[in-house]
Amino acid sequence: MAARGAFDEIWGHGGPASPRAEFASLARWIAETPADELQRRQQSAEVTFRQLGITFAVYGDSDAAERIIPFDIVPRVFLHDEWARLSEGLVQRVQAINAFLEDIYGDARILKEGVIPNELVLLNEQFRPEVNRVRPPHGVWAHICGIDLVRTGPDEFYVLEDNARTPSGVSYMLENREAMIRLCPELFRDFRVEPVDSYPDMLLQTMRSVAPHMGKSTPVCVVLTPGHFNSAYYEHSFLADSMGVELVEPADLVVDDDVVFMQTIAGRVRVDVIYRRIDDDYLDPLAFRPDSMLGVPGLIAAYRAGNVAILNAPGNGIADDKAIYSYMPEIVRFYSGGEAKLPNVETWRCREPQALKYVLDNLADLVVKLVDGSGGYGMLVGPTATSAQIEEFRAALIAEPHRYIAQPTLALSTVPTMTEKGLAPRHVDFRPFVLTGSDGVRVVPGGLTRVALREGSLVVNSSQGGGTKDSFVLSPEAGA
């Protein structure tokens, strides 16, 4: 049966004996495929992932190089109509994020009109005055967004957080689909599933569309990685290879007279577009951290001169901030003139005295997060925390309340998942990917479903022991 109080996306609230009507055929496939066969297929996928080098490093973990993100063989499925509604909300939200970034690094109307407190932006560590009044090519800031969603019922979706810096996970979306096509071909015969394998082409199209010199027939695009020790290096190399562009490290690039060049054995080649997987702090030692060994000296000067496009734009981190997230309904309304089609999770800003009092009084029932935290770190899940952990967070909240937000503990939806004891419901979240270029906004028909593999756990992050599932988006009139 489903986790207590949680809505299961295939089984509903009734358990495997009475699945949701829309998913009867998928539930039948799950029931009729022997558990040992599902286990065999799942293990085959994980062996392949390890052979391909699809690993995830957890810094400080001596076994990091050997770790893969566990894969689950039972897919997560979105019906066509619900995906259409989600896509509308995602496009609206990403357009608002781009408008917000354009505004705060420009005329700052949203601050002047008092929609957001000035200090929440201007004193935020993720606000980059170095790029103030710098407009990226074609006015696109957040080219690649990963909007994390959670579900609590058949028609109840909420945005959990926005990822507008360097959202990761798309390689797992693509490799999970490859594994499912190879191991469960019958599902693709029975169900019309939208393909996701066009993502590299969509990304390359997005990159080329924002090249600063559109007169050039084929802009030179590169993927910039900090190197093979980075936890997401596989994804960097995978995407570069899939797009047919060069994977470069900082030492491969040089800036001369505010123009970026790639050094090759045939000589210098001018670079037009950089998909960077290096955080702002380390991107350019002349503009940000002078001790960075990962950056490209002069890169921001070239960007400021309009000679190179950087995906995502420097300064985007402010849109990832969880305190800013709490204002997203107002941000969407300010720039679109309408209400947000995808609501936020209710959020208390601990910087506000009344909110702080409520949070301190209800710590055992809430989820508390650092405003700039990620990866499941710096987070308290009250209902599963020890008394010592709760008191530790109480002290941190009292000392630095502005660094935290709090949210209710939601009954996240579940999806049947293989465990050592057989199929059982496990909580999931979802990261769809949204691409924005000068030619418009596109939502990839799929995404990364992350699953909390421990019974009862709400923490899905791979660094905290979570796994992944393939995410099916059904075509019109396709049944499940």
C-alpha cells in the first residue's frame, strides 16, 4: 500500500489492488512482471551505468569515485493533459525569472516599486554587482532552468525550488531513457511516450541562437568544465559529445583584447558561446575570486564587451535563492500581469520576526532550509529529526534567522519502486528542464525523477542516498 497519507501516482490511495483507472495497463505490467525479472533488469542498467562511468562524486567521501546514482526500473508517468498544464506553468515561471534577472541588473523596477525588499537582493551574496548594467546577448539570462516540482495529489503540483545557475541531471534523464528502451521495450510498444533524446539538439540550438554575432554561419560553442574531478564531469563530457562541440577546461581558453579564444593544435579559434559548468565565484579570477584556479582571466571583460555568450549568465544565482523563491508569486504577477500557474510551497521567511516565532514554535513539524543551500545539505526535516538536531537548528535560527526559510512537511506523492523486499511506494520529486534562447522557450517532454529510496524518507538528493527513475510523458490519446 502507499506510504501513509501519500498519494501514489499509479496505485492512488488504494494500493496495487485498485490502481488509478488511467494507469490500469501500467499497473498490470508491474504486477505481471516477476519481481526477480525487474531486479535483473535494474541490475543490468546499473552495471551499464558503471561501465560507462556514470558516477556521482560526493566530496569528502572516500568511495565517491565508485558511486553511481541508483536507477529504478518502474517509470514515473505523466498523462498528456497534465503535462500540457505543467508546461504552461513552467514557461510562465521561466519567463518571469528571465524578466526578474534582466530587471534587477538593469532598472530594478521591482525594487523601486517595493515588491521585494532592496536588501534581499542588493545584500545577497548571489547578487553580482560585477555584471550590473551588463545585458547578455539577446537579453537571455536563464538559458537552462531546472524547476524542481513536487506533487501531493492528482492535480496538486507545487514548485519546490528554482535552479537557474547550473542545473544538473539531464544526462541521467537521457541515460535512464536509453536503459528503459533497451530493458523494457514492451513499454514503448504499448505506450506512446514522447522522446527526450532530442535534448542535445535542443541545447545546441539554444546555444547557437544566443551567439553575439548572428551574422556568423555557425557559431563556435563549447562546454566549459572545471575538470574530471568535478562530481558532474560525466554530464559535461556527455553533453559536449552529444552536441558535437568541444569540452574545454579553463586552461584551454584565453582572452585577448576582450575576445575569447580556444587554443587548439591548429591554432586559436574564436569562441562565441560558452556553456559553463563552473560557479560564478570561480569563473574569472579578475572579476570574482582572485584565488580561483578554475577560472578564465578576462572572461567577464569579454562578456561585458558583448563578445561572448555565457550559459547560464553570471549573476543568475540570485534566482536560486530560497528567500527570493518565496517571492516568486509576486515576481510572476509583476512581470506577467497574471497569477502563477504553478504555485509555491507555503514558505515562512525566518528573517521576518513573526515568521521566525512560528517556525521556532513548530520546528518538529517543519522543513527548514538554508536560503543558499543545495543537495539536501543544511536542511532540517522536523518529523524525522532527533531532539539534538532540532535544538541545533533552533540555535542557528536564533543566531542568523535571515539565512533560513521554513516550509510545511508535505506528503509527497509516491511511485512504486523496487526495494530489497519487493515493490513498495517511495516518495519522488521531479526536475523538468526548460530551455530559453532568442528563438523562444521550450520544455523538454520529460525530466529527472528523483526517488527517496529509504522507506519514509522525503530526501531525494543523490548525495543523500536518493535514486532516479525514467519519466514518461505520454503523447495525446496514449493510454497507460
